[in-house]
Amino acid sequence: MIWDELEPGLARLAADGLQRRRRTLDSPCGPTAVVDGRSRVAFCSNDYLGLAHHPAIVAAAQTAAARWGVGSGASHVVSGHLRPHAELEERLAAFVGRERALYFTTGYMANLAIAPALLERNDAIFADKLNHASLIDAALLARAEHLRYPHCDVDALASRLQRSQARRKLILTDAVFSMDGDLAPLPELFELAERYDAWLVVDDAHGFGVLGPGGQGSIAHCGLPPSPRLILMGTLGKAAGVSGAFVAGDQRVIEWLMQRARPYIFTTASSPMIAAALLASLELIAAGDERRAHLRHLIARWQAGSRDLPWQALPSATAIQPLVIGGNDAAVSLAERLWAHGLWVPAIRPPTVPVGSARLRITLSAAHSAAQVDSLITALHACARDERA
Ligand SMILES: *Cc1c(COP(=O)(O)O)cnc(C)c1O
């Protein structure tokens, strides 16, 4: 039967240590999570500023639900584009200093929208090897040539661009890499985009709200100019604490996406309540210097405390602080020992990261206390001692 391969396939995933397991939380997203009736300190979420459960955002959503209802009822291009969506797009564009912004239901969909709308066969995408899965899928969907360059290797990218005969070129990169926490060389990438007349599409899922003046993100952090060729994608389910994403850029680019991008056109607009929640979130992000300073303090504290662990803490200046363990089973077993210590840290395995580099992906949030970060450091040292014994 057609389903006969599934059971052996699932058994293989389990045998390879690649089975994914979901845990059901009985608490909102925050620095502690209640699972199976017990509380754990969680270093899993991408809620970098601790806004996911902020009372002002909750209140904005409640008020908007009463005023605008819950469902939008149609896609944006039919009748689902309500006043909160329109206001949100205006505020997002102003926030990142670009001409116009388009709001999407998820970041995955926003990424699937951009490259396929701008490219055709005989065009080429130049993508960092460690790009997020949604950017890889976008390249597949675009049907253009997909050239992947070694992680952050500007020289390799330059020679690929130079050799390319493609009619249109598009450079595609994460700004902050989601499993390593490092920053793409954005000024160099921009310069190459200028030199080879390419689009530069930057996915700022992990920089928006966290980096740059006022949390404007990685582009502002690196001081890139607002060129028409520079297209910014930001997600709103991470530091912004809600859900959705936006693409911001030149007026013509955004109009083209609105006219042509299938993941924009052929889906129901997200709830106006979400747009209203995001308007409240944007205000908190703009006024969030204290949250960002506390987050930076926690990052420094973790880095000092993790220095002499027997595992490699990657040099990341962002909220994503990976600890590379190596094998899948070793990473999972360490995560299980931390769980027994009352700590929840996710083990990330292939294909999300390269084979042999399974890791703990520790994410810090402004909602964590210094004591909670210390408890993680102490537990990891205890695990390291157990391993040596
Ligand atoms: C999370 C993430 C996305 C997807 O965004 P969602 O809003 O969660 O769909 C895209 N790109 C990167 C780099 C991400 O980390």
C-alpha cells in the first residue's frame, strides 16, 4: 500500500536520533514554562524582548477583537485588508525607514513571496549555505538557478557573481543566522549587489527589534543606505512577540509584490486583532532600550560563564547562543539532563544544522533574570563534571 514506507521511515528517524517530540505547555510564552504540571526555566523561545505576554499587547488585541472582530474574512486583495492592517504597514515602513511595507501572515510566506515574484528561469539566486529553510524553499519555488556560497564567504560570492551569465541576480541571506547567531557581512554583500546590479534580500527574523538604534534591526545596525535594490524582510513572531512578517523597501518593489506574490494574494489576511497587537508591540520595541540593554547584559553573563565548558559556545553577539555538542544522541542526552535540572533547552539536530554539529540552541530573552541564566551555567558545569567522572 502507498503508506507502507511510512512506518520504517519513522523508525529510521527514531534510530538516527532525529525524531521530533512536541511538549504541550500549560502556560503562556515566558521565561518559565509549565509542562506536565511542573515549571521549567525555558531557553527556547524567540521572544527576545519578552513581549509575547505583555499586558499592553494583550489589551490591544482584546480591544481590537471587540471593535474589528476576529476573522478578516478574505485575502488582502479582496476584502480582508482592514484599517489595523493598513495602519500597521504604515508604521512598519516608518519604523524601518523605508518607503513602503507589506504585511504577511508568516515569515515563511513572506520569504516564499519575494524571490519567486522577482525572478524567472534563467535568473540566479546566490544564497548563503546556512540560510533558513524558508529561503531555501523560496529558491526552489523561484525556479531560478540556486547557487549556494560558503557561509559568509564574500570572496566566493564575488567570484560566483562575476562568472554568472544570469539575466537577473538576487543575493539572499539571513541577517542573523538562526542556528549560529552570527551576523552576515551586510555592507560587503550590499557592495557586491551594487557592483553586479543584483537584488539584495535580507531576512532579519532575529535582528528586528533587537539590533540597531531603537531596535530597527540589522540593516540600521550596519548603516546600509535605503537603496531600491535592498529588500528587507522582518518577522513579527520573534522579538515583536506576536506573529506575521513584513517586507519593506522601495515603493515599486512593494507594489510589485502586492500584485504578483502568490503567498500574499492567495491566502486569507490574518486577524485584524493581530495587526492591532503588533501596533502596540511596535511602540514597546521603539521604547525598548532598557530591555535591549538587559538582554546584552545577559548575553555577556552567559558568555563569561560558559567559557570553560567542554563544549564550544559559538561567538554570537545576539540572543541566539548555540552550544555545539556534535552527535545527535549526545546533544539530546545533554538536553535531557538539563531538563532534569529544571531547565528547558532545545537540542537542534540535522537537517536543521549540518551533520556532526548538533547543538543546544540557547536563546536568551530580556524576560530572563540574571539568576536564571546563572542556573543554566551552573547546571551545565554540573553536567560537564558528571561526564568527566
Ligand atoms: C523564524 C524564521 C522565519 C520564519 O518566520 P515565521 O514568521 O516564523 O514563519 C524566516 N526566516 C528566519 C531566518 C527565521 O528564523
